[in-house]
Amino acid sequence: MRGLVVSELVTLDGVFEDPGGAEDGEHGGWALDDWCDEIGAIKLRELEESDALVLGRVTYERFAAAWPPRIDAVGFAARMNAIPKYVVSTRDAALDWSPSVRLGDLECVSRLLAEPGKDLLVSGSGRLVRALLARDLVDEIRLLVYPVVVGGGERLFGRDRVALRVAEARRLESGVLWLRYVRT
């Protein structure tokens, strides 16, 4: 049985909104100064160790606009474009970034988790992450915590209590903390 891994970039105050600054918002771009090859290697390894991405519709649309034209030397963009993408959405929107499949609800995610294979990876998709946590479908949370407080913006976690156990913690060369939690 595969697991569901949530992997996010967050600020010290829990904001995960627009780390790369693509949305030109007030709280975006906070991850740019601390990006390093070590972070890139972590993110590539996560993709390689996963069978598919599970995304909310908004994150899917942002990724679909950004990733298809990209090329890089290590193959991250190629993997992002090739990996199957499951989009959890009740809207019947076009899914042009192939290979992509729409999942109508969280029960579909439960069925995917029951199948054999590698882990499913969730990135971005805050509402989806909170819904998956509420349904107890998340097995692991991986956070890259950036040493910045932005004071506002969308926070990753809601008000529900989630019991976690630290499985691994490491300070990266840039000062970013890589934290891996598992559900208790």
C-alpha cells in the first residue's frame, strides 16, 4: 500500500503562499534568496520516489502554466511534466497538462492509496492538504522551513489539531530547515 506525502515550502510563521513570487502578491517570493542545490536535490528525490502528484485545481493550474516549457540540467522539469497528476476538483475544468486525471472527491484519493505502488506526493494545494489531514489520509509531512516571517498570507495548516512525530530534522547549507514528520 502506498502512502500520501505532503511536501511544502513554508515560512517560519507557517505561510506557504507563493514562495517563488510568481503571483506578484504582497507575501510572495520569500523562498528565492535561500534556494540552493541541496533544496533542489531534495525536491528532485521526492519526485523520483513518487508515482504521481495529487494537486488541488488552483495549484494544478499554476503548475500547468509554469512547468511545460521549462528545461533544466538535472531533469526536474522533465519529471514534473512526465509524472501522472491527479487533480482533486469538483469543477469539470480542462486538464491540458498531460498526463492528468480529475478526481472528483477524496474518496478517489483513498482508492488510489489502496493500490500498490510508490507514494503519492502533494505540493501546494492548501485546502486539499487540510481536507486530507481532516480525513486522516496523510502519512507524512515534509517541510522546508525558510528563516523568514512574512506576517501574512495563506497559512498551510488550519485550526484542526494534527498529532505528528518528528522522523527527521536537518539544517541545510542555506539555513533552511528540512523537517520530516509522520502521523502518530
